[in-house]
Amino acid sequence: MDLRDPTNAEVNRNPPLAFSACVLAGGRSTRMGSDKAFLRIGDEFLLERQLRCLRACGAQELLISGRPDVNYSRFDARTIHDQEPDCGPIGGLAAVLPRSSQDLVLLLAVDMPAMTPAMLHKILCKCTSTSGCVPMEGERYQPLAAVYPKGAQQLIESHLAQGKYSMQGFVRDALEAGLVQSLPLESSEVIYFTNWNQPSDWQSQPPAYPSQQT
């Protein structure tokens, strides 16, 4: 599977439920030294690639959780800014959920360039109309390529009010509340959750990833 083309893994089946999809692109990219959203993969920005991946899943709506000082108007997606700055990904999710047009929101970090529509489709198939799905690797969750229901908004706001910004902690509480289900990853699927944090990750990008079965 060519890293530059997420739609090589075409999803031929329709997603089981309607959903909105959002790329989390509001981080400061401190370790990378430049905005990850605008890193180049071939002839497109990383943000463009992620939006294309989400579009291939059949999303009814595309959103960008972005920074207020960045112009995202060139992209065919609605931009949503955090209401509470410097809260990390949970702040982005808190802003996106109430503004999405669907009851489920598929969240995808901008810095996961190996993600595929097929892997996301597998996550979506574990969801119900009121319950999302979060993949897990061992005892740790992958909360930035996961689906969340609008019903999780109250729990998110509770975490923010208490200054609890950890997505791992939030997911554990969401699981206990029945708001999400977990999806244990197979060893061959872990690579799809690779993320870029520093220049060496981007500069040494591999040319291909193994094919995925769903």
C-alpha cells in the first residue's frame, strides 16, 4: 500500500451508520518545528491526505479541528476552533461533537499518515447509534483514530472542568459509561497508527505499508 495514496485500500461496503469525520489539526507541532498539517507527502499536504482518507470512508460531513491563526479555506471542510485553548485533543473533541451534523464523529489525528479507509471502516463497524469505538494496543488506547458519540459531551465537559486532559483517562471513563467500545488491534494493524512527531519521522517516511484485510 503506497503511503501517498490512502485510497489504494478502497472500502467497497457502505459504512453501517451515518457519521461526521474530523481531522485533528490544532496542535502546535512543537517537536516537528512546523505545522504537521502542511507537511508534504508527494504532491499533497498531510491534511489533504487525511481528509481524502476520511472521504473514502463515506463520511457525511468533513471537519477540521484547527488553530484560529491558520487559514484552512483551501480545503473542502468546515473548520472548528477549540472553545478552550491548550487542552490538547480532548479540547478539540469537545468543540467538534456539538457542532457535528451526525450523532457519531470519526476522529483522526493529522499526524497518522499510515491510516487507511479500510482500518477506519473496521472501527466504524463496531459502533452503534449511541456508542463509539476506540482501538486498543495492549493496555493503551488509540483515541485519535476512533469514533465518539454526541452522548459523550457531558463526560468531556466534566473532564475539562476538572483539568483532566488525558485522552487515555477519558477513554477509560467512556468505556465504563458505555459510551464507547474497545477494539483490540491485531499485530499487523498497529502500523496504521504510526504517528509523526519530529522531523526525522517525516524525512524517513517509508515508501509502502503492508496490505490490510478487513
